[in-house]
Amino acid sequence: MQPVAMNMIANAVKKDRVAHAYLFEGRKGTGKKAAALFFAKMLFCTDLREGFLPCGRCLQCRRIDSGNHPDLLIIEADGASIKTEQIALLREEFAKKAVESDRKMYIIENAEKMTASASNRLLKFLEEPPAKTTAILITENVHQILPTVRSRCQHIPFRSRTKSGLISLLIERGIPEEKAPLFAQLTNDAEEALKLSRDEWFLQGKGIVIKLYEILNSKSLADALLFVEQEWLPHFKEREQMDLGLTLLLYIYRDALFIRLGRTGSLVFPGQLEKWKHYAVRKSEKRLAAEIQEIIEAKKRLQSNANGALLMEWLIRKLREGSVIV
Ligand SMILES: [Zn+2]
């Protein structure tokens, strides 16, 4: 949980000073929706612990967990936008008396997707809120929210996790210690990282990239080119897939440079340290830095529509030039 956000919410509940409207703002994966639902439980739970912690067991808590609490409305974009009719419906619903309790709450996800007229409609609602109503607007792009709407809400910032914080969380959630840094490097979103860790295509691709690095360091140029043709290209077919493959290769070469420099504390592939040490020490720091630049260059060329097969051949030749095979 986000400490700053949770403190603000908990204090409001404890002091019975819950605002009419909140704006939860922060990047993807920072737990805004989970916090909004937790907040809902704080308000609806009939058996709060220490005056603010929901019990998780009462009927109200269970209804929120299962997504069917009659006094909690969640609005999501209908297609690309949140439309006026959705807000109109919300106002209608809120004109009615609460069913299960004496209060109501609504959550608007991706609030920046409200059309201009939906925003204006919501604004009127925010200006004359019904009693005991709490609104939570959730957004990744606070600047796309109408300033007049913004100013009606209490802002609650959600910060991205630090990389080491995310690594610890992933380990807690069952990802092996030596594998967690890679997922934390690829995304800041814990759920996305967990999804990746179970993605067969990704795991196979990772194996191919590691294999390529080892071939580049232990076999001939012809072997490396053949491997690219037979394994790499059939796997990384689309441009975005190829870009991910190159990103992984980039992480490997960066690890190699860190190993060369003796800075092994924050490797992306710590599990390969012993094996890759032998490769890394054969190259100068300057050479490794140049190879990293070549992979970055390849990623750029890929974005400007270079042919994938030709690009890989070019890159392999570049990377192979500096390899000393023993
Ligand atoms: Zn409860």
C-alpha cells in the first residue's frame, strides 16, 4: 500500500472528515484502484478495527470484494471515452436513497477519458453533492482533467514504487530472487511483472536472447548468424517483439559491463553472474560500452522501419567483431 495516500485516507476516516470528492493520481500500477476499493471498505464496513481498518469479513466488505455493492458505483470508459449519458445515469442513481447503508460512493476510472460534456455534467454534480456521497476520480494524466473538476477534488498522489521496492514485492509474490530484477527492469507495474513471469512466449524469448549472447561469445560468426535465422527471427516476428528481444540483449550487455567494472550489486540477470564473468573479462570496458551503443543503434534503426533480418545480421557482425573466442 502507498503510505502517503493511505495516511491521508485513514486520517480522513478516523477524524470523520471525509471529503466529497477525491482525485487519485499516479502512474499505471501504483495501486490507485485497489486503494479506492479499500477506501470504500473503510466507509462501508460495519466492523472497523482501530476505527479505520475494514474487517474484510462483514457483508459490506464482502460485497465490495465481490464487486456487487449496491451503493458503490464504478464507472469505466465505454469504448474510448466516458460519455455524458454515463454521468447522467450516475446522477440518477445517486438521487435515489442508499440501499444497504446510509452513504454512497462512486469511482470513476480513467477519469481523463471523460468527454468535455461529461466533465461539465460531473462538475455540476460535484458542486452540489448529495449528503454522504464520496466520489473518487482515478487518473494517470491529471493534466487532462478539466481544471474546474480538479479544483473540486482533494488530490491524493500515488507514487511509483522504487525498483528495489518492486523487486522485494515480486519475491514476496513468489518470483525467485535471481529472476525478480529482470521483471522489475521491464515494468513498474507489479501485476504486469507477474503476468510476464508466467508468459510462455516471453520466457522462451528470454532463453533465446541468453543463448544468442552465449553463442556470440563462444562460437563462430556463422553459428551466430545461423542461430538468428533459425531461432531468433521466427520467435521475434513483429517489430515490437524484436524490440523487446533487443532490450533484453541490451540488459545482458549492460550486465556484462557492470561485471567487468566489478559492480555486481544491481544486475538484471544476477543468476548468470558466474557463467558470464568469463565472457565479460575478455573484453575491455571501452569495447563493452561500444557494443551497448551498437544495440541502442539497432533499436533506433528498428523504429525507423529497418528490415528485421538485415538489421540483426548487421548487429551480429558488429557484436562479433570484438569477441575474442578462446
Ligand atoms: Zn467489514
